[in-house]
Amino acid sequence: GITRETASHFMLGYMVDQYNTPRIVIPRSRHDFTARRIDGGTEYKYLVTGRQGVLFNAKEAMKDKGDKAPVVVVEGEFDAMSIYQGGYNAVIALGTATAYKALVERAKATYPAATFIFALDNDEGGREAQSKAKASMEAAGLHCIAADPAKLYGESKDAAEAIQKDTEGFFG
């Protein structure tokens, strides 16, 4: 469901690895990327190159544009790109549910006035990480809201899946 325009904006790439596995390459910084398997296989679904905790789209999302728009925080890069396609560019992907510690540090340093809305995955790991992330943000004196993933995504696992199922309903 990712458009060519979105793929171009985020400089997505394509590769076939040494095991003949096709992957979409998602840059997280100049030196860090995720390569996501796209053939339906589950073994080595994500390959992360570079440092752990590099946040996807954080530089853009944490710019103070003076509009006081909240920053939406999702788990996966495709979740962030799906929300971006809906017209909202203040969205960050953690890359993994446990990367919220990197978000806390970056938020304190670059955008402490922002409100962060956590909308992690609608599964046990996402809910647990969201609870920890909210507590960590609040302990750092940052403002955040934890959305209820079950209400936000319904039967879907995450934002990307919910948007694919019902784009108008999700953004409505």
C-alpha cells in the first residue's frame, strides 16, 4: 500500500540478499537501515544494519514548526509511512517496541515541548512497551498520551494493516 511518492520521499530501496530473499530497504539514517523481507517468509523477517535505537523519520517529525501538532509514535516503519501517506508527517517509528528509550533521550534533547501520542502495535508486546514508554516519558518530564491500540486498530495488528483495511475509516 505504499505509493511511489512515499517510497521516493523515504528513499526506499530493494535488494535480494545472499539467500535469494527479496527485501525492501528502509533507511533510518545515513548509516542505518532496516531490510524487511517481502516474500511472506518469517525467518529473518527484519535485518537491521547499524545502530539499534535509530528512529525512523525522527528528524522530520521532531521539528518545531510552531503549530503544536502532536508527534505520533508507532512501532514499525510501514506504520509510519502509512500515516504519512494520510497527510500527517509528524510520525516516528521506533523500529522495535523496545526503542522507546532512544525516543525519550532524543525528545528531551530536541523537542521537549511536544506532545507524543503512542500508538504501538495491538499485541501484547506493543501494549507492554507502550506502558513502559509512557512511564519513561513522564519520568523525564515529557508530555505523552497512550492511545488504546485495540480501539485505534480494531482487529488489526498495527496502523499499516488498519489503514489497508479501511483508509477512510482510520483517518476519519
